[in-house]
Amino acid sequence: MKKINKPWVFKTMKSPIGTLTIIASDSGLKAIMFEGEAKNLKDVYLNIKSDNNHNLLKEAEKQLAEYFSKKRTSFDLPLDPEGTKFQKKTWEILSKIPYGQTISYSEQAKLIGDVKKTRAVGMANSKNPLAIAIPCHRVIGKNGTLTGYAGGIDKKKFLLNLEGVEKQIL
């Protein structure tokens, strides 16, 4: 695993889907990780430090809490995910999927400009470091099934139900 030697900060927060770890740099939010994903945080991020008073981390926690209490349908945070050009393009499409709506992986590939890249889109989505804020949970199988999610299908189902999508896909 590649080690990242940058001065980033993190904090954890309790949520209805478990503990989330929020990571930020001076330029923006870097990651929102599910419980278990962050267990070796200091092995990957060499200079990362816990900071419960960092303004961006506090704002991210506030907005996530509002999202989970159905008081927020979009996020207003500076995002700065690490990724390839293709991954960032894929995540940009994710960011445009409205709250409470879903698209398929093939529809996402079509929006990127190449319907043949459905699998590549799925792989890029799986590398999305900003779960929930960049809503990869809103991408489902072509036949309406819930497929793949870094946090697990149970969390994907929870997030879609929270947004009122259950009637469309379950």
C-alpha cells in the first residue's frame, strides 16, 4: 500500500451507519471513510494527526449530521480527493446525481462519454474516497439491484432508504 506523507488531519464521528473518519488538508476534504476502512490510518498517512477543532472537519461533521437527520440534501464543502484524471471525472458525475435519485453504472459511463467503460466506472466509483459527500451509493445495477459499495450493501441500502429511494429499487 502506498504511504502518503502529507500533513493531513482527521476526526471521527458517530453516525447511524457506524463510526466515520473524516480526513482533511488545508485545501479541502480528502476522505470520509467507513468503520474498518480507517483502522490502519497512521500506516497509510504518515503525518496524519487527530484534530477535533479543525474548522473544515467540524463543518463536515455538522453537514453529515444534518444529512443523517434529513435536514441536508447536498454538501457545501471544499472537496479535494486524490485520484487519477479518469477517477476524478467519474466522481464529478457522481456529484451531479440528485439526492433521492439513482442512475446505473452504464448510464454513468454514458455520461462520461463511453458506454463501454461501465466496468472502469464501477472501479473508479469503488475508489471514491469521499463516501456520502460524493454519492456513489446512488449508482445501482442496470436492473435496479444494489451492487458493490465500499461500506457494504447494508450501508448503501440505508443511505438510499434515508433519501427515499427504496420504492424505486427494493
